[in-house]
Amino acid sequence: GALMVDSDAFSMVSEMLKPSTFYEPRHQKIYHAIQTMNMEERPVDIMTVTDELTKMGAIEKIGGAGYLMEISSQVASAAHIEYHARILAQKYLQRQLIHYAGDIETQAYDEGVDVDELMQHAEGELFQLSQGNMKQDYTQIDPVIKDAVDILQRAAQNKGGLTGIPTGYQQMDDMTSGWQPSDLVIIAGRPAMGKTSFALSIAKNVAVDHGVPIGFFSLEMNNVQLVNRLISNVCEISGKKILNGQLDPSEWERLDKKIRSLTGAPIYIDDTPGLSVFELRTKARRLVREKGVKLLMIDYLQLMTSAGGKGYSGENRQQAVSDISRMLKIMAKELQVPVLC
């Protein structure tokens, strides 16, 4: 009713409400008509909405022009429209939660359902609800084109055309344009070739030099060992000297000066041993939501376990790496951050 009384009201609630927010089907149709007219910058009042609903073939389904007159007459102004819209949005979310809880309950009674998979499904659904991220299943291409052009324009303004997270290595950034959201990047090589050192160099470049928050899951080393490697990298002091403490005066001076850049850096380390993909996704979601993490790093992939907590060996090893990689790619896409393994 308020939307037909005040032509400026729609802009205040357009992000909060969508047709499915309304419980009553005829109200869904009325709001859809008003939404369409606003998007096309047409005037909205009782007569124009009546005309739009007539074109849509829905005027009789909503109760005719008389019903539009009735709901408009109950509203003096749009003064409290944001407050009312929040009530509608909350009720919609409650209905979603009721549906979610019923669905999970039904599946939990099913003896044939894998509990770990159900937990993963339940957490994913609840995460979407808590984020208010109840997206429709499909997207018409127009808004996606707009997003792509926006990214292109931002890249044009950036030195070197970066659109993703910079690695700090110019030649690599030239090839990749930075790590992109939803990418799964695998750093591969034989043992002791420097994979972790390379990953830590990227972590330092991203978090210290560019101030971008990262999450580092260290399955091989504990957090002190990892930070020692990071200190060695940042302060340019050999790892052996960091371990035995035999630094000469110039190295102590360099340590004191350069370690300050690490203090306060947005690096979040998790050294949980034998981490499962299920646990990783739970922790990663929390880091992205609470700490604004833009890049996730995992060292290293083969030390992870399956969703059921089982490790793999022998003939199953190749299948395990394939399964875990697939699940990490799904996680990267869901959280819209690059994942570096």
C-alpha cells in the first residue's frame, strides 16, 4: 500500500524485499508489478499498478482494482516502510528456517543418509540463510555482464591490470591477473623443492605488503614452526639461525626492524592436525565471515582426511587427492575466494 502512495518508497525497501518475501500469493503478484515498474522507471500509483497487473493477466487473481484501493486506503504515508519491510523480511526468514529444519529432520530420520554428508548439507544451507544469501537458482545474463564490465573497468585503473589477489611476483601476476575468486590453485613439486617456502612468500606478499587477510591451514607444521619460517622469510635470516638463535648483531637489528611489519598482519593460522574437508569448510566459512579473509592456503593437500575422518594410502591415494581437490574447488566457489594448496 505504501509503495503506491509514495513514489520514492521503493528505493528504501528494494534490497530487503522480493516477491517471494510475501506470504500471500496476491501480494507477491502486486509487489512483482511494482518492482517491474520501478525498474523501468515508470510512475507507480493505483491506476498504473492496475494497468500493469491487467497486462500481466493477474488483476482478477489479486481481487481487482478494488483490492488495490483497499490496501492503499489503509496507509497514510510511507514513513515507517523500512520498519515494516524488516518485519516482512524476518517473517520470510522464519519460514525459511522452518522449512530448513523440517527438511533436515526428515533426512535425519532416514537410515540410508550418510550423517557426515547431512551435516555438510545442513551447515551449508544454514550458512546461506545466516548470510541472507538466498539466491535464486538462475540469473539472467544482464546483471552478470554489468559485473564483468565493472571488473574490467577496475582492472583498467589498476597498474598491470590486476583483477584478483596479487601474488607479489610480477611475472606470475601478469599471467594470472592475480588469484581470482573461486580459483583452486595447486602448487605441485617433489619433496623439499620449496613449495611451502613459496606459499609463505606469497602469504607475506599478500597479507603484509598488501594488507589482504588470509587464512593459512598448516597440517604439516605447528603454528610456531610456521611463524618461524615466516620470520625467516620476512627478516631474510636463515631458518637454522632462527632455530638456534645464533644471530649476529646486524641480524638482530634486522629482526627487530622487520618483524614489526608482521605484527598486526591479517594472517590467521590454524594448525589442527588431520583436518578433514568437513572441518576445513566449517573453519573457512567462519574466517571469511568474521575476519574478511580473501585467500585461503592449505599446506598440504595429502595430509587432509575425507569428510568421514579417514586417511588414504596405497591404491586409494590418487582417488583421495582427486576427491579432496574436488571438494576444495566446491568450497572456493561457495565462499568466492581463491584457495591455494
